[in-house]
Amino acid sequence: MDITWLCAKDFPLSEALLVDIESNSPLEIKVHLTLICRKLWASMNSTKIILTYKWLQDAIVTVEACLDRTWESLNSGCWKEVSIHYKYCYTFCTIIKSVLLLTQHKCKDAPTKSRIAQLKTFEDTILQIDKGILLGSPPLSDPELLTTVACKLTSLIHELKGKKCLKVENLMTFGCRALQRTELPGLSLVLHYHQPSMEAFYKDIFHPKIPAVLKGCMEHWKALELWRNPEYLLKIAGVRTVPIEIGSHYTAEDWTQRLLTFSEFIVSYMTSDTPPKLGYLAQHELFNQIPELMDDIAVPDYCNFTDSGVDAKSPDINAWLGPKGTISPLHFDPKNNLLCQVFGHKEVILFHPQQTSNLYPYKTKLLTNTARVDPTKPDFQKWPKFEKAIGMTSTLGPGEMLFIPPGWWHHVTALSQSFSVSFWWD
């Protein structure tokens, strides 16, 4: 398989990208990246410049050292305080390393060019690309470069592997069984609306800030059928690396995070009846990382209403995929939220912001939006004021949306395998 077109067409080391690297990289790393990048660029524009396998290998080692140095800076403090130049730099290193890996494989003096070696090159490259997408910032000169190349590499890997990449033991249709919800006393039911008009949504739900379940508003989503088929998701996302939350929930002592390929996550946590721990693809911008999945969903028109009085911005779109038993502890978000259920069922418990004093929020800075009380297992001796809390509940099923107003506390439990998509907007 000739991959020359992949390096030349989809990884164009243009003058604009070179300027981007020189303008937005820390000085101690820029000097190394610029030298490598300019020689790569020259070789792509002249047949007289031959890159040897040894030069490419040495360049890869240099770029990996730059990646390690950048990684240290990205993890040296609060993420929000990390210099944007180091985030750009991680992306630049990712682009250059990916070009080097692909160029090295087609190098004339490469030790081997077998099918297995080519597959390993593609997998190593897409792993680095995903790390660049997850940890870096898109280059100003070409923001969609990494996602575009990752999509093409995914197709090539699928072509090389064929059916082998789709074989998962105990593979079954996702979300085919609904489990009975827990009956919780003292909670009223969330109101349900069937395909409310834009006017009705604004007047009855959005403006008064009342939680509501919206039925029949996702019938045009292809995801309702396609995503229940694990083979479909594995074909598009199987080789992609995603962040997985491991443990009962994010406030638990056993909670941690790992980077896994999507297929590893499916095999380890979605197809096993008794995984050693819960694994949850939670609050992840999957559709920015793998934009081809956006073809299967649609941003609800209701997201066009805003509280600011100005034109609505594009909402933040997050994916939530996990087995039965995943939990989002009682918490609130500062934005409007439409939680859209693709498959499976979730139980949601909600409390008005006025109930905050009865919910015992954490006092630590990082968890002030999270409550210490568990509404599904209330301990009234430990949290006596919670007995006064007034809340509501609903079970969210496939094809249903739940509007959660800003500041409303909500606790979410997956009653079965579940895939949800949330839209957050001001």
C-alpha cells in the first residue's frame, strides 16, 4: 500500500505551519523542531534531498525528547495555568513525529515493509495523533489537520485488518434491555413534553428554568440505530485512544483515569458482566476528536435560545458511554444542559438551586459544585438537613432528552449499558 499521498497531501509541512511553529513554540524546543521540519519540508519539495532511515530515526528520538519536555510542562501545575505555547508545542511535536513515522516506513533503506510493519506504523501514528488532540491545542495554521489525518488512518487500519479488528467476544447489541429503576420516596416526577414547539419550549421550559423530558425530538438521529451496533462504533473509533474514568465515581477514593483505545474500553468494560471496576467514557469531547460521529446526531434547535440576549454560540458537546452502574454524583453545572439518551436507560434525580443548603456541598475549591450526600442512599444521621430536601426524578430512555437548567443539582445513574450526548450552552 503506497502511503506517499498521505504524507504529502494530508500532512503538508507548509510555510504557514513552519511560521506557526517558530511563533508559538518555547525557545528551547523551537530550535530542534524548526531544523527537522525544514529538512522534511525541503525533501517533500525536491527529489534531490534523500532522507535516510538513520536520519529519520535520530529525528524521531529528538522529537520524542521534545514531547517529554513538553509533557513535563503540561503536567507541572493547574491545567488552566499552563502556557498555551506548550499546548501548541505538543501538537507541533505530534505532527512532526507523525510525518517522521510515515516517512520512515516508506524510506528505501527501511529494514522491513511488511503488512504487519505498516499496520504497526499506522497504529503508532494514530496513537500519537490522539495524544496531540487530547493534550495539545490545534495549530492556528490548520486547526483540523490532526482530526483529518486520524480519520484517513483509521480507514487504512480498518482496510489492513479487515474483519479482524471487529471481532470482540460476547459482542451484543448495546442497550437492548432496560432495568427497573429504584423507587425513591418523596420525589416528584419530571414533566414530559412530546415534541414541544420552539415557542412552547421557551415559554414553558427554558425561560422559567424548569427541568423537562422531551420526547420525539431525536427521531431523525441515525445514532439511535447505528450506535447500538458495537461493530459500527468499532469501525469508526476502535483504534482511537480515549480517556476512561476508572472507579465507582469521581469523588471516590478508588477513582482514576487511563488512556485506552476505544476497542480496549469496549472489551474490558462494556462486554463483561462483571468487570473488576467500572469504566466510563465520561464528559469527553468525542465529537471534536472523531468528527465523523457528528454525522449521526444533530444539535437540537432548542440550543438557539440563550440567557445572554446575544446570538447563541455552538454548544459544548460531550459523550457519556459506559456499562450499567456508572454514576455521576450529585452536582450542578453553570450552563443550560440537554442530556440526550441514545441507547440504554438512566435514572436522574434533580434538586432546585434553592435546596443547596440541604445537600451539603463539598467545601474544597475543586468540588464546590458537588454534594457530599448520596440521594440514592441517604444517611439522615450524617446529613440531617437532607431529609428536608425537595426533589424530582425521571428515568431517561432511548430517544429522550432531559433539559437541566443551570445550577440545578442532578445525580445520574446508568440502569443499563448507556450512551448519552450532552449539549451545554449559555
